[in-house]
Amino acid sequence: MPVLCAPQVVGATCLYAVHDPVSGRCTLARARHPPPAVVTPDGRVDFPELPAGPPLGLGGLPFEAAELELPEGS
């Protein structure tokens, strides 16, 4: 008797960031990737809350970007 296998759904996580060192602004979007770690000059580590889009490769759902202001030297 043949074994029937369901097709596997494959997706990838991704974090995309664009940083402007002059203004200190960082625009980020993520596809089910864990949030980034931001380390400030005083050594504090923050994990900013970002909207989590669907994994890449799972359809045409939209991704939402967030903008952060990073202290100089972060």
C-alpha cells in the first residue's frame, strides 16, 4: 500500500533593518524572526516590541514596519 505524504509547508524567518546613523533612526520589519537586541552605550540590553509578520514563503500577507530612535553608540 503506498504511503501518502502531505506536502510540507516551508517558510523562513527574517529581520530587516535600515539604520541612519546621522538621525539615529532605525526602521525594522520582521517575518516571525525573534526581535533584535539593542545594546545601549551604558550596556543595557533591550528587545523592542516589533510586529511579527508571517514567515517568508507562506503567502502574500503584509509586513508592518516599526521605527526606533537609537542612542548614539548603540
